[in-house]
Amino acid sequence: MLQKLINALAILSFVGVAGIGAGGYYVFANKDSIIKNLIPLPSLPGGGDLPSLPGQSGGSSPLPSLPGGSLPSF
């Protein structure tokens, strides 16, 4: 009797782990469409795309300088 209960729990555990694995694979395989459906992009009244932010031309900005000059050499 106890052996049947343990076998049933083992099968239930296997089914649960397999379901978690299958769900994780589904989310991984469809992550782009899931994200696109969860976060809808706002549209402008004219139907155009959103304007780019100022200063976002893709170039790199210069690094800030340290107070007192350059780094010490070792």
C-alpha cells in the first residue's frame, strides 16, 4: 500500500517538473512576442513613429575628467 503511494508521488513529481520545464521552454522560445504583447508601444496621433531623444545620435560622449588632472602613473 505504501509503495503505491510513493510511486504515485514520484509520478506526480515527474509530471510537475516536466511541466515547469515545458513552461520555461515556451517562455524562452516566445519571449519576444510575449514582451511585445505585454508592453504596447504608444502611437502618435499622426500615426508616425516616436521622435528620437535629443543627444541620442549614436556617438559616444567624452569621459569626464578627474579633478586635479590625470591619473597617477605606477
